[in-house]
Amino acid sequence: MALTQLPDNLPIPPDDGGADHLQGLTVPNLDLIATTGETVNLSALSGRTVVYCYPMTGRPDVALPDNWEQIPGARGCTPQSCAFRDHHADLGELGAAVYGLSVQTTDYQQEAAERLHLPFGLLSDADFVFTNALNLPTMEVAGMTLIKRTTLILNNGVIEHVFYPVFPPDQNAADVIVWLENNAGGSI
């Protein structure tokens, strides 16, 4: 199956409470490298910023881990990124910047950013500094620690809203838009 398509029988990730503590937290004051070449400090951004955290981007030339599609919450990073790409202008009109974030290296993420024509940067947390500082929910897959799919809406560096678990991943951008429309001009 193509990376951009989701299987019909995609397992639904359970809400294990792994993100219950996030709303209201200030994101850490640290620099992350983006595929755009910029250094981004999410705590220093003014206004609203959507940060969708995902396990890992698949590549057409690299096999996914065994049983990837059967792991709840694993499959769907590419469709999720494509949805944020397709809704990027809508999110901008609602005053929100967008970033994707995973623990993959910037070099690895660069392939996906270019192949998918993403108009926003993918941030690398390969050293787990951001992930550990916020205690983001993670999972172990094929000897790798990966972030569970979590979307954060930041307002001036503070987590205003959390989407977790995110399902289906290709609808996450639309869900974020609905939340932003219903909470226009909100503050913490």
C-alpha cells in the first residue's frame, strides 16, 4: 500500500492518558533544527502554533518496521503530513503556524519534506530533548523509541490544547481547523 493511503482496518490507538499532563505547560526553551534550514524555538513563537508530533516518516526506499500497520497509532504519518500541507493556507488564515516534529534526524526528514512538497518545516528532536522535557508519550518499535502521534496547539509558547490520541491521522488537520475556528482569539 502506498505511504499516502491508509488501510481500511487501521487499528485505533487507545487513550492511555499519556498526554493528560500537557495542557497548560510551557514548552521548553530550546532550539530545534527544521527541514527549512532554520532553527526554531517553539517557546519563543508568538501567537498560535500547531505542532503535530508523529512516530516516523516512511520512505519509499526503506521498509517500514515489521507489523507497522498493526501497531495502534503507528501508520499514517505521511497522510497526516499531507493533510497539514493541504490545509496549510486555511491554518494560516486562522493565524496558526505549523510544524511537524519527530525524533528522526533532519537529513532523514528532508526527503519527506521535499517529496511531499511541505510548505512548513519538520523539526528534529533526535536527541529527545523536547520529548523528554515535556514527557511526550512514546512507544518502542523495532528497537526504536518513537513519539506517539500527538498534536499540540501552542499559544505564545504555552500548550493551549492537545489532540491525543490522534485518529484517523489524515483527519487531524481538519480537526485542528475546527478547534481553531471554535476557539478564535482564545488565550490561556
